[in-house]
Amino acid sequence: DAIVLREFDLADKAFVAGGFDLPESKSDVAWLDADHLFVGTDFGPGSMTTSSYPRVMKLWTRGTPLASATTVYEVKNDDISVGVSSDPTPGFERTLLLRQIDFYTSETFVRAKDGTLAKIDVPLDASVDAHREWLLVQLRSDWTVGGRTFRGGSLVAANFDAFMAGKRDLVAVFTPTDTVSLGGYSWTRHHLLLDLLDN
């Protein structure tokens, strides 16, 4: 389906001029701020992976044609896709770019304000989440780091900035047992809710 992103001003009771209209394609988008959108879509030949998902992530400015968007990250042709998430929370503004290699392996990078990328150094088969000051790593296999081994199936946490600076002070938020596994989790502003499956 085509994607149309437009903002509605509740005070003026009208749509903000100059929305972002994308043609029909497999796409991935995330707001950077009110006037800039990260977009991965079909930009033309070479912009989609062999799996037919976006290969190129660009930054698009409101009021400009899609063709003028600037490239911020590209993955390989035989990767599954490129992805993006952006958190505008004041004091914790952060953009993550994802290289989805296959269904079970990926790399995640933090994009600095100057456009440089820093890889989050976790196992390829782990999944990464960031919320406010926290980094969460959900493990599929055992991970030995900082002198400790965390079991596959664990959810571990660290201070995001400290981890990116090289510290490895991780804590296990959840460790699986023979009968209990992690079904999922959800964030509130200051708490993490775990959905546990027992038998």
C-alpha cells in the first residue's frame, strides 16, 4: 500500500501543509523530527534487496521531492532489509539503524547527529532495544561478556551510553529456566513489564 504521513494540528483543526507521500512499495519509515523523515522504500534500480525489501535508508526533508532525500545507510543486496527506529524523547534522542542479515541475525547501529554510525557490539543473533537511558539485549544463544555468561533466552540490560563507551556492566533482567521463557516485554515511562510463559 501507499503511505501518506500527514500531521493534524489540534489547535488549528487542520492538516499541516507539506506532508510526506510515498508511492506503493514495501517501505520502512520513522520520524527524526517534525520536518524530517527516515524512509526506506523503492527509490529505483538497486534500492531493494534480493528479498524485495528496502536496501537503502534515506533522510527526507518536508516540502522536497523524494528524489532529493539523502542516503544515510545501505545494506547488502543479499541482506533481507534495512530498518530504522527513532526516539524523540527529550534528553534521550536516538536513532537506530538496522541491518537485517537474515531472519535470525542482524546488526544495529546508533546514528550520531553528525551522521556517523556506531555499531552496538552484541551477538549477531541477539535483538536490541533502547528506551531512555537503557539498552536491552534479548539473547538467542549464550553470551560471555564482562566476565559473565548470560544464557540464551535471557534479557539483559545496561546503561546505553556507558555500554557504547566500552563498559560492560550488564545485569540479567530475566533468565530462563527449564519451564519459564520470555514471551515478550513492554516499556512504560519508567518501568519494564515482562510477559513470561510458564509451561
